[in-house]
Amino acid sequence: MITQGNIVDIANRRIYKGEIHVTNGKITNIIEKDHDVETFIIPGFVDAHIHIESSMLVPSEFARLAVLHGTVATVSDPHEIANVLGKAGVEFMIENGQKVPFKFNFGAPSCVPATSFESAGAVINANDIKELLAKPEIKYLAEMMNYPGVLFDDEEVMKKIAWAKHFDKPVDGHAPGLRGDDISKYIAAGISTDHECFTHDEALEKLQKGMKVIIREGSAAKNFEALIPLLDAHYEHMMFCSDDKHPDDLLVSHINELCARAVAKGNDVFKVLQVACVNPVKHYKLDVGQLQIDDVADFAVLEDLTTFKVVETYINGIRVASNGTSHIDSVPFEILNNFNTSPKNVVDFQVKATKSKIRVIEALDGELVTNELILDSLAKDGNLVSNTSEDILKMTVVNRYQNDAPAMAFIKNFGLKEGAIASSVGHDSHNIIAVGVSDEAICKAVNLLIANKGGICAVSDTTEKVVSLPVAGIMSAKTGWEIGQEYAELDKLAKEMGSTLRAPYMTLSFMALLVIPSLKLSDKGLFNGTTFEFTSLEV
């Protein structure tokens, strides 16, 4: 196979007309040769940190969409499915990903459950981490979300990090807002990356202390604008990632969009491409070609270096996408799940009013962090209720692994004027999470997901819509195109019901993520993510 175009040599910072010769999946020669082809050939894009499960697609279906945008590989943390199914979930992701020509590089989930303050479906301990890291398919120890455990030398946490060092595999970080002596100790423990920086100064401090910073731009958390000014001076130590990417967004673009935006801001194209294509391969020691002789033939053909629109994508010399068409076929797979709770009653969501003030979670559009507000409560018949005029809505997290009483809280900025929305994608334990204008609507939405054994839904007085997610209660059994369309319709319905958030379901899914400050809700109660302890609803 011979592919012609303008070859982008990132290492030597030059672009020249030439052709790439590929035999048996490897680049056997690169010849500088004049021709009339105006496309550009680059190494394939790598998403340096993503949870495939958040696309609501199994790996094989994710791959079918990702290759449309020139992505040839991901660095994937399977801790979403691991929190539901344990090691069996990780093995499912590996096996399903191996059925298609795409380079998934999975990590060993370091925090299952994410904390001891929530109910998950499984536990992965240090011995399990040892077994996983021994597998050649496992490339790293996935994000160490339990940063307090690192700072206080928790025995189990330190054992997990020690096993990563034993197998000479990198350790990913997760330390939002950690600064000063605390981040110094976190890095000294052997943790090499962070994708949770949300301010310029935070990222700069971590870079200066030797950490690699991954610029995240996902469907909910968007840190590109804050961090991109650092790329010019620190491009050798930065990468791009999605973290969480919903299917409707994946239909449109992937890492290629971040490259286009970075170049549009005046960044040097070679530096941008090193961040997008080279640095993840080097850091994680990936078997991904870099457009050099004797490399495996993993590359993308682009229309230009401004829009980064992809014409073709090749993995191991196989053309996996061309002109907007994916050449990866769907593959059969077994559906696994863990859903063991019974339907709820409206009375289960009632909260007796005893004080005039309540703690309220303030959701921030495009951020995973939240604020804690102290606001006036609204009571009816002695019970706390949603206050739609002030956009203070009732929220619940329901344990999906066993029958327990729902945990209740209130949240601001979802904007719903009617009905409720709910999801069994609730990071990281993936219990049912719902927000609504009334106990009746919340109960209806929760029961709809219980009946489907997982999914996302919206209910109102006149409408009831659900996207079923039968694979572990977090992924679909359908194609990316189908689930992308269904999700887009549900997202539209939530906004028609009043939500003002850009991605209401993605934002909702993070409102139970206790390791991100400052106020969140687990199935066990309202939680202060700054002090790492439960707190009261009423004040």
C-alpha cells in the first residue's frame, strides 16, 4: 500500500511532499517525492485519558466512531464498569476492544469503590491490582482519585502504587485543586499525570513540579480555554483528553477538534501535534506508530492543518475510516449487568422539614466541582419540596445494588420547570441519580430506570422517554449512531423541560462524585468533598 500526501514530520518540524509505503501493517519506506496530492499525513490522534463507558458505548462501538476523527488509540480507565462488575468488567472491556482494529490501552482501576462513603457493586483491592497490572493489556495504574489516601500514606493505596512501580507502569493522577506541599507529596509518591486542573495557576504549579498535565475537554468538564495558554511553553509535558465524551459529541469530533482550536489560537502546529499524537505514546509506552520507518502504520490523512478534518484513518495499515464512513464492523458481545433494587414509592422521597435553611449543591456548567450554598428551604405539608421559582430542585441518589432508602439533597442550576430527569450513570458507583420538580416525578423517573435495569430518562406530565443502557447499566447494546441520536433527543427534551445546562445528563452523572469538591450526594447521604465527611441537609 502506498499513501501520498504532505507528510508531517513532527520530530524534525518539517512538512514535505512524499509517499508512505506499507507492507504487512508496517511502514517499510517513506520517500520524499513531488506529487499533486494536497492532503496532510500525520500520526494518529491519541485520547490520553478517557472512560469509554461514558460514551454509553461498548469499546467496539466507540472505535467505530472515534476512527472517523483520526483517533487510533485511547488511554482508557475502565473504572466505571469496574465499580459495577469488578475485574470481570475490566476483562469485558479488554475482550470487546480486542475484537476490532483499534488500540485501546486500559488501566487498572485504582479506586473501586472510589470512596468508602458510597455503595458500589464491587471492590478491587491491592491483590487484584497486582493481577491486573501483570497483564500486558493493562498499561498503567489508573487515576488515583483517593488523594487523601496518598497524603496520609494509606496502606492499601500505597500497595497499589507500589505494584505499578514493580511492573514499571505509570500511575495516573486525579487531584483537583491540590496545591503546595500536598501536591508535592502526591507527585513524590510516583504519580505522574493530572487531568483535573481547572485553573492556569494550578496546572502551571503541577508542570513546574514535574507532573504531566492533560488538557481535558469533555462533554461536561471543559478546561481547554483555561489551560491552552500553557501549551506553547510546556508542550513537551502536556496531552489532550476527553475524560468523558457523550455519544452525540463523539459523532461530531474528537481530539482533532482540540487541535483545530489550539492552532486557531496561534499555537505552533508541530507543538500541538506533539501534544495530540506523540506525548501519550511516549508516556504510556504504547504500541502506536509515530509515522517513522519500521513503525506500525497508524496514521490519519487530513484535508488541512487548520480544520483538521479527517479524510482517512489507518491502524496497523488497515484503512478503518474514509470520507466520513467507518470501515469497522459491529461485533457480537455478551450483556453483563448488576442491578438489584426494587421499585420505589413516592413516600420514599419525602423529607421532613425541621429547619428553615438547607445546604444546596450549586452545579456549575462545564465543571465537575460544585459549590455549597446555604439557602431558604421550601416546605409543603411538613415536607421539604423543590422550589422551581428559585431553581432549587430536589435530588436523590438510590442504591441500585440493594434495597436501601434513597438519599436526598437539593441542587441549584438544573433549571427544570417540570418533571424529572434520571440516570444510572452516576460516577463512580453508578447508583441511580435523579433531579426533579416533585417527589412524584422523581419517583416515576427512578422506577423507569429500575424497570430498564439502567439508562437515562426524562419524564413529565405528558412525556416519558428512556434510553436503555443494559450493559452494566451504563452502556448501550446499540450502535454509536443509534445511541447518539437517541441521546441527542433526550438531551433536547431535558432542555425543553427547562434545563439550562449544556449537558444536563453529563452534569447530573457527576453530582455523586465525592472526590470532587465541594458538595455532592452519595447513596448514603450528603457529602462534603473538601473535608471528606458527611454533612447535614438542614442547617
